[in-house]
Amino acid sequence: MKLFANIRHRLSGFPEVVALISFLLVFLFFSIRAENFLSLVSLTNILTIASIKGIFVIGVAMLMISGEFDLSVGSTLAVAAYIFALTLENGMPVILSILLALIVSAFLGLINGLIVTKARIPSFIATLGTMLAYRGIARGLGGGDFARFTGDKPFMFEVLNGEIDFINRLAIPAGSARMTIIWFGLIVIIAAIVMTRTRYGSWVYATGGNREAAMSQGVPTNRVVITNFMLTAVLAGFAGLVLFSSRPSVDPLRGEGWELTAVASCVIGGIWLKGGHGTIIGAAIGIILLQMVEQGLILIGVDVQLFQATIGLILILAVISNIYLSRQ
């Protein structure tokens, strides 16, 4: 029993380790059972899709560590994509379209943060409401229909999510690696440095761990929460722009359900639901793990509808693991 207690104590300090072990086991399973799982096209497809979702998972991770949730990220993604599409189609320069979409995203995040900190409404309830409201805004912007960009693709589309040819040509059939992988990697590195090497990162952990104690030590907890809501929304908006750049059309349901995937990725990656514990690396591993499971199930011929059931099981196991590791 003492041995297990020591192992639990050590693992509690490195929550991403459990996620990494799970990742390796799942990777090994599909490598053996799924034909073509180790092919370049399969692996790059996993990374590309996981990276698009992973961009805003990082924001959700920081927010959850500070003790809050944002269920509106999928709707924010849709609003940003619609603004990008409509402004481009009406002749606005691409840089200005990007800035406008991100500014609106930040404003939506600010609204979430103010509702939570000023009205003192639990973030789960507050963002459940804004999720529906922002989805309504997206539908209104597009008139309930698709929005498309019909002009020549600007160079910024390649920067945002163009193909990475030197990787895709390494094998036949060609891979599907895109620039979103690079963006995701950069965001993970920057966020990990912020969370582990800066005062702001310490504030985030303190806010999620014990808000009253953090306030007594001079931590501006409300500012931290609002900033994280805004950051999460900006990253969600950026994910919408990246996705639109590879497929220049957007529909009213764009990003629907992705907020639950983001929360699941964070929990699987070792972030505690009550806040104050977890890592950016763990959340990144979590979203890649989920996408790997989906790809692997497709390759072994399992009904894709079982994906949600599988993710639900993984999520429950992750929560049990987190509770076990959090016990003193």
C-alpha cells in the first residue's frame, strides 16, 4: 500500500504523465490492430485535425486551471469564421478581416468574463447561455445559410493553413499536414512557458487553487479570469480562421460540440475540474489522443457513432484518475 501511495504522490505532481501513458497505449493498440494507421496520410491527418481543435483547447486549459469553464468557444469560433468570410467577400483586406474577427472574439470573451466576475454567475451556466446567444449571432450573420469566399485565395490563407509540402511528399500516398500543426505547436510552447515561467502563470494556478487565499496575497483574480476568458475566445476565433482558410466556407453549425471536446481533452490531459492543477502539455496530449482514437476506430471499421461512447468512457476513467491522484 505504501508503494502505491508513493506512486500516487509522484504522479500527482506530473498530471500529464497519466495522459502520456494512455496515449502510448492507445497508439500501440491501433498500430497493431489498424491497417495503415502508421501511414503518413493517417498520422498527418490526426495531427492536422487535432491541431485545429487544439488551438483553442490551450485557451480552455488555462481557463480551467484558473477554475472556470467556457462552453461558448464553439459558437465564438463560428462567429469569427462568419465575420472573416463576409468581410473578405465584401472586399476588406485580409489582414483587416483577421483583426476584426479576432477583436470581436476578444469582445465575446470579455462579455463572458464580466458576467462571471461581476454578476457572480457560475461560468458553466453563464457560458451555457452565451453559447446559445453567440450561436444565434452566427446564424444571424449568415442568414442561417453558408457563407463563402469566392475570390482568389490570398497568400494569408497559405500562412494560416496551407499545406506543408515537404512533409506531405515524404511518402505515397501523400500526407495531409497543414500549417495549423505549426501554429498549434507554437501556441503550446508559448502557453507552457507563460504558465511555468511567468508571474501570470502563477496567478492562474493560485486563482484556480484557492481564490480567497490568492486575493489575500494580492493576486488580481478577477483580472486573471477575464483575461483567460478573452484569451480563450481569441484562440477559438483564430481556430475558426485557420479552418476557414483551408475550406473557405462556413455553416451555422461550425464548431458545434467542440467545447465538450475541449473540456474532455483538458480532463484527459490531467487538468482538475476544480482548477488549480494541470499542464498545457497534458491538454495538448489529450486532444491528440482523442483524435487518434477517432482515426483508429475508423481504420479498424468500428462505427464512427461509437466514438462518442468511447470518448465518454475515456473521460470517466480520466476523472476517476484525477480524483484518485488528488487525494492526499
